[in-house]
Amino acid sequence: MKTIVLGYPRVGEKRELKKATEKYWKNDISEDDLSTITRQLREKSWRTQQNQGIDLISSNDFSLYDQVLDMCITLGCIPERFKNLGGLQQYFAMARGHQANGVDATAMEMTKWFDTNYHFIVPEFIKNQVFILNSEKIVNEIQEASELGISSKPVIIGPITFLLLGKEKEEGINRLELLDEVLPVYKQLILEIDKHGVDYLQIDEPILATDLTKEEQLVFARSYDYFSKINVDLKFILANYFDCYGKNLELALKLPVHVLHIDVVRCSLQLNDILDANLLGDKILSLGIVDGRNIWINDFEKSLALIEKAKSKLSINQIWIGTSCSLLHVPYNLELEENNTQLNSEVKQWLAFAKQKLQEISVLKQLVINKKNDAVVSLFVKNKKANESRKVSALIHNNIVKRRVDKLTLADSERVSQFSMRQVLQRKELRLPLFPTTTIGSFPQTKEVRKTRAKFKKGEISQEEYDAFIQKETEETIRFQEEVDLDVLVHGEFERNDMVEYFGEQLEGFVFTKFGWVQSYGTRCVKPPIIFGDVSRPKPMTVKWSAYAQSITKKHVKGMLTGPVTILQWSFVRNDQARSVTCNQIALAIRDEVIDLENAGVKIIQIDEPALREGLPLRKEDWEAYLHWAVNAFKISASAVKDETQIHTHMCYAEFNDIIESIAHMDADVITIETSRSEMELLKAFVDFKYPNEIGPGVYDIHSPRVPSQEEMEYLLDKASSLFPDGNIWVNPDCGLKTRDWPETKTALKNLVQSANRMREKVSYVA
Ligand code: GLN
Ligand code: ZN
């Protein structure tokens, strides 16, 4: 029984890779320096895995930016606009764009890797796409490992996942038709890898966790048949993760590979199907039993039962155990949290980061093959005790919260009256002009804001000094908005570092790590909060600044909250109860905050849900159940107010066309939504469906420093006006302004107000 790790994090325990790469971009260090640092990082993670007795350690799981981008390079799938560049310059240009010496090449698109918060670079395909092998990186890493005495298992992305994740950049082609072009290059690659004496090659095909068409299944079979005929000694591991094989199971079982990996964490039930099908033959079954997506310790007792089940049908040599997916998605090492006073030892005993997960895998193996060993038995007992303590811990379980969730009824998710009625009452109450203007919440977070917050966190300035600073920023921002003459103001969110962290820090049931970094994309890392216990709100979280802002202006100031689904989605969530239950707990905390804001005189409250769509399951058949509880959680948070109080929501980062009905079911009075980059393409869906409530299609793309003109925004508003009743249209940027600078923001918002004015003139003209 071998142990296998599908991949290891690569940014470095202290984000060394991020720091080095960013220095390299600034020309502060040379390419040689960078490669020395990356070599050290790889050595360290290989050694860590080796020391924990892992049998199958990955190579080529390292990446300077992204593994899909690496695969593009390996297959020579390089868009024309980067062809004049070479080496690292080309590589980073593909990821980040390149503007120099008359070359102006926009970056390749980036999108989420399945249902994770990791973003990959989307491969681009054209009509006569050529693929050419470049095996340098893979071969180098295999050699590097072997020089350190480690016989590694290289990992690559399989052809079907690679093609299906990519995008056709020209009309009239279908990316699957490129299969015959790409397969021979894969063959060369496999031959090349085989020359370097590796025993196993891991081919990742997580696309198997999604719905595949008949055609896609057929090309799958064809590709792997083709691979099986290549004359090599190495053996193939086919890795699927993040969900079951589902309807692709029969296909997967029949593929001529030596090892089939399943994500047992996500689908322990499918293990039965696989064992019962009796189709494995002499294939090895790799059980991904240690969770690569979350930070909780394994339940050894449960895992052993699953392994026993496998043992009842398979010989022990036919069973491997390992991580459910790559450990890329969890932080490095819990030991680094030693001085984290927040993370008390009770919570800590329930956590396992990447390094701890390695140990879990090897302990599990020992428990299977070496049951009587005292040391292992005591680790088993420790694990059992920790898991049992979690079930009853007073730190986690808050009966008041549980009872509140149990008692929720349908009425708690509904406003008093329906929208058409509320709209009338809100118009009376708020007295806003036609085409009301607003922003999404945050205003520029300047260096000064960030510096002052850092100083406060380090204790270098007092609470009073910090508050005085925030107050000054808020006041200036209110005056600024009055000056540009926006209709609905915001307080600017200067007190917030991050839209989830800010709330998590004030809620019970959350903890934060010091070094729990996880790669989000390229050199960007995030430190997701950990939701370990029942969530409750000890006291108001946002009322102070919202009420202050409202007190200094006659205009309406919009209260600003992060919604329950987004808080859930961007955290590590406890695995001892359904996500929907945790989400409802957060929803209740936000609901209380909404009520407090209303009582403080705030008449418009925005509850941001940019991550609603991200939570969608990989398989369509599971969408409905998810959307049902997610939308309901939002409604719980939003529905306790009187009809006159206007609830806004905001969404961005995604295409929403396919979930438009659910968005309507959220029943927010107003939705502000990102659309400007797709020239309001998105809005078509809102029209086909006749989106019933008010809507603010983003007319100013805040992701770029360019200032949109009044005419541009007016053009977009004209479009919106042809699609929706004028009385339902809001005028706003497409997201928060926190990453922008003040001067450009000023000009852009002046133009935005102008465009709304123009729209008003036109309407009164017609009338
Ligand atoms: N209110 C938040 C802001 O303006 C919304 C951010 C987001 O949509 N990601 O920053
Ligand atoms: Zn946004």
C-alpha cells in the first residue's frame, strides 16, 4: 500500500515565492536569483514529504505562476501576440500582459479552477492551432528531484481537461477537434518523461468531476487508448478530484490506466459503486482520503473503515492512500501558528495544514499495515479524542444559535410586502431622482490608509488615533460625494481591510491564522478565515461608521454588509455540519446587523454577494439544491426590515446568465452588477427573464485605471434604458473603488453623474 500526495503548495511557508517573483518583476533580483530561490522551495517541499514517508511525491507541481499556464508552455500553445517574446518574459507576459517597446499584448484570461478560489490561466485556441513540445520544465524538475535522491512522480494536466478548460478564440472551431493535434505532442512528452526513469506519471483530469457529453466521453476513451499503446515503462495514474466520477464512472473504470484516483472526501459513496462494479481488474485504486480542500484533521476511524471496505474487495497492494486533491488549496504548516494567541490549543488540535496532512497519511498507512505499534496506536487515540472533543466542545456549540436556526420558518425569508408595493413605499420615503447614482461601497484605499491600519494592528497608534483617522477619511469621502453630487452615498469602508475578514473578526465562531496563506492566483495569496464554531454576533459590527456617515450629511448613506454566502464561500468552513446550516447562522448574524442599521436610521442597506455563483456545485444536477439554500440564506439576512427600507445587493466576478432566476429570487430591491466589460451582454439575460426589481448595471469598469467618458457611460445607459423601465435603472460603477486612485475616481464619478443627468434630460424631453 503506497502513499500518494497529488501536489504540494508552492508559494513557500512565508510566501517566499511571491516575494521573490515580485522582486524579479521589479528587476530587484535576477533570473538566476529567482531560480535559486525556487529550487530551494522545491527541495524543501520534497524533503518534507520524504521525511513523512510519502511514497509518491510529485514533481512539476511547482509553478512560477500557474500549472495550466505551464501546460500551455509545455504544449507550445502560445498565443500569437506573445510569439516575439521568449523565456520568462514571455511566460509572465502571458499571465500578466506586456506593454513595452511597441508591443502591447493583453494578458490571457484568468478564471476559477473548478470550485476552488484558485485561478488559472485560460488556454487560447485558434483555427490552425499548432502544438510543439517543450518538456524542459518537467524534465528539469524530475532531474532536480532525482539529484536529491527522490524518484518523483511528475504530474501533468491531461488532454481533455486541458482542451475543455480552454477557449476558442476564432469562430468555426471546436476545441475538441484539436485533439488529434495535441495527442501526438502528449505522446512525445510521455516518451521524454519515460526516458528519465520515472515509475509513475500522474495525469490530472478533474474535468471528470463535471458533466461530460457523449462526445466528450468518447474522446476521453480514445485519448487514453492512444496513451496505452505508447511503448513506455512508466505507469499512468489518472487523477480526478473535487467531486465524484458521477456518470463518467463507467468510462473511468474502463480507461486503460494503472491507477485510478478517487476523491473519497467528496464522495465516499462512490467507493461502494466502484468496488461493487468489479470493473477495476488489476488496477490500483488510489483513495484520496485526506482532505486537500479543508484544514480539519482527518477522522482516522472513519478513514480506516473506508480502507477496510476497499480491502474486502481488493488486495492490499491494489490500494493506495493519499490526499483527495493537490494540497495547493490548504496552508503550509500549522506549526507556524505557535505564537498565534487567537488560535488556542483547543481549536488547534482540530486543525491539519499541508505538513500535518502528510503525517496523517503515513499514520493511516501504519495503522493499516502495522496495527500493533504503540506509537501509532497512541496517535490513533489522540486523533479519536480530538474528534470526539469537537463534537461536544462548548467553544463550538452554542445552543442558542442552533435553536434559532432550527426555528427559522419560511416567513423569515420574506419581506412584508412584495416588491411592487415596496417600490412605491420606498419612492415616497427616499425621494430619489430618476436614474439615481451611487457607488458600490469602498473608496480608494490609499497607502496612507493601509499604513495607518498596519500601525494600529501593531499597536503603534492608539484606538483613538486610529478612529480619528478613519473619521477624517470618512468625512472627506462624504464631502467628496456631495461635491460630485452622487445621490446615494457610502461611508467608504476605510475601516475594513477585507470584506470577509472585517466581519469574521467580529463574529464568534471564527479564527484567523498568521501564516495560513493559500495561493489565489500568481503571486496573490489569501488567508481565509476559519469558521470552526457556531456563528453569532456579540455586538453591532458596522453601525458606528454608517451612523456617523449618515449623521454628517442630508443625503442617504447606504449601509454596507457582506452577505452570508460570500462569507461562507471565502472561508475554510467547518465540516461537522452541513454548509447550509453554517450559512444560515451567518445569515442570522447579518440579519441582526441589518436590523441595527435600520434602527440607527439607515434607510438603504447593501448586502454584497459577489461569491454567490462561485459556490455552484460542479454538476448541474446539484445546482438547484445549492441555489435554494444559498438564496434563502441571503433572504434571511435581508428580510427583517420594513418595506420602506431599501435592500441592495451587489455581484461581480462572474457570468450570471445561467443563474438569473435565482438572482431574482433573492428579491433585493436593487442589484448593482458587473457588466461593463461585456458591454451589457449580461443584461440580455435579465431582460429575457424580465428581471422584476431595480438594477444598476455597472457602467464604469473599475478594474482598469482608465477613466470612462460621460458619452461612454451614457451609451451604456441608453442600452439599459432600452431594456428596462427607466424607473428601475441605477447608475453606478461595476465594483468597489478600493483599488483605484483618487484623481481618476473623481473624474470618472463626475462623468458618471453627468451621464445620469443626461439620461434624466432625455426622459423629461420625451415626456
Ligand atoms: N462593498 C464592497 C466594495 O465596494 C464590494 C466588493 C466586491 O464586490 N468584491 O469594496
Ligand atoms: Zn464587486
